[in-house]
Amino acid sequence: DIVLSKLAIGQFVSLVTIAAFLFMIMAILPLPLSVWLPCLIIFILASLSVNAVGLYIDLRRPYLEWTNEQMAAKSNINYLIAMGISFLLAGVGVGLTYLIRYFTIPSYTGWIVIYCGYMLLTAVGIFGILFRSAPERVRRLGEA
């Protein structure tokens, strides 16, 4: 399926970036694995969500009128829309941080459960929207 393959390639590129970022941070902050493993899960769920949002926007607003690859990449503003939605999702994460600090949840486990739950709900919601509408969008692109 073309949707899954595009999502898999985007996720692979994201995982390379996540791994490099985590290795750099781990070199600076020698924290135990119990801290890094939840962070890895949160980062993977976040990147899956962002990649799915980008793919959904590309399916909703395909940019098909171009004459060369450079024009296709530079004239397409879908990535700006996806970036805006990503900032919105990150803003909700910042809001969660404020709420957690306001209600003074002292437990590290509580923080992790809240963030993992938020990212899991976000990913499931975005994937539900993507896979519900993707077959119709791909069929329409084939007719264009």
C-alpha cells in the first residue's frame, strides 16, 4: 500500500534523527534507562503522529502541477501546514507540563503516564483519520 510505504519511509528518517538526538543527550546527561526508554516511546509516538499528519495533508491537498522536482518541493506549502499542526500538538504538550506542575504531580511515573497517554491518544486519533480517508484519497489521485 502506497500510504503505508510513504509513512514507513518518513518514520525511518525520523527514527534516525531520534536516535542521533537521544545519543547526544545521553552523552551529556547520564540518566538511567528507566528515564530514556519512556522518552524513546514518547518520541516515536510523536514522530509517527507528525508523519501521519504530513501524509494526511499531502493526501488532502496534493500538489500535482509541477514541471520539475525542484518546483514540486519549493512551491508546496503542505509542509508548513503540517509544521503548524505539529507546533499545535507540541503546545498541548507544553500545556500538559504546566498543568502537571500546577497540580504538583510529584511522581516521575505520573508524568510519563500522562505524556505517553497523550501521545498514544494523539497517534491513534491521527491514524484513525488517516486510514479512514486514505483509500478514497489515493483512488482520487489515481483518477487525476
